[in-house]
Amino acid sequence: MTITLDDFMDWYPEGYDRFELRDGVAVQMQPTGTHERVAREVATIATIEIQRLQRPTFN
């Protein structure tokens, strides 16, 4: 059964599992390989910018 993006967003579970919608099917993602490298790179860039701008990391 395929679902819409709105259905997916309403269904998305709370917690630590990661899912993406592929061709109308919710697929559980594993934080390994390319996904993990991209997430690490984004986090590193964000951290550098936060420090450069001297912004607080938590309010």
C-alpha cells in the first residue's frame, strides 16, 4: 500500500528511528554509510558557523 506525504508525516513515529518515504512506502533508514557521512559534515559545518558567529548553541 502506498501513502501520501501528508499520511507519512501524520504516521511518522516518535523516538529515534529514522524513516524516509520512497515511492509511497515508508522505509526505515540506518544511519550508516553516505547518510552518516553527510550528517557528520552538516553538523561540523553548523558547529563551525555557530562558533564563528559566537552564537549560543542552546537557549
